[in-house]
Amino acid sequence: MAKKEFSKYQTDVVGRYYDNLNTIMLQRLGEIVTELYLADTDDKKSRLWQRAHKAMVNLKVKPAIISHIMEKKNVEILAKNLQDWLGGKK
């Protein structure tokens, strides 16, 4: 199997993606918070909380904070923490 070669441009694009991964994950978590506020069924809320959990794990949030948020499943608590993380208080 031949090794795939990337152009300089492609390598730069991939590098910038990984350089900004935390920002991307915070943005996704913000979108999840918005969707949780608007969710109308328990099934949809459950799927959104699973996505929120995965996003927090990818952001390397402390496990104690993740478990507290997931135990309460309170959108306001998640939104407050997200606001702190966006402010760099992670």
C-alpha cells in the first residue's frame, strides 16, 4: 500500500485544524447548549447530553466537573461552565 503524500497546503490546513481543535469543540458545545434549551423530547435531550459528554471529554475537562454536570443534567450549569471555559478559566 502506497504512502499518501499531502501537499504543503493540505498539510497546513490539517495543522491549523488541530491547532484550533479546542476552539472548535467549545463552539460545538455551545451549539449543543442551544439545542438542549430548544429540545422538546426526552429522547432528543438524551442524545444531546451524550454529545455534550463526548465534547467535554475531548476538551479534557476534569472528570469531577464532567460527572457533576452529567449527574445534574441541568442546561444552566453546563452553560455557566461553558461561559467560564470560553473565558479561559478552564
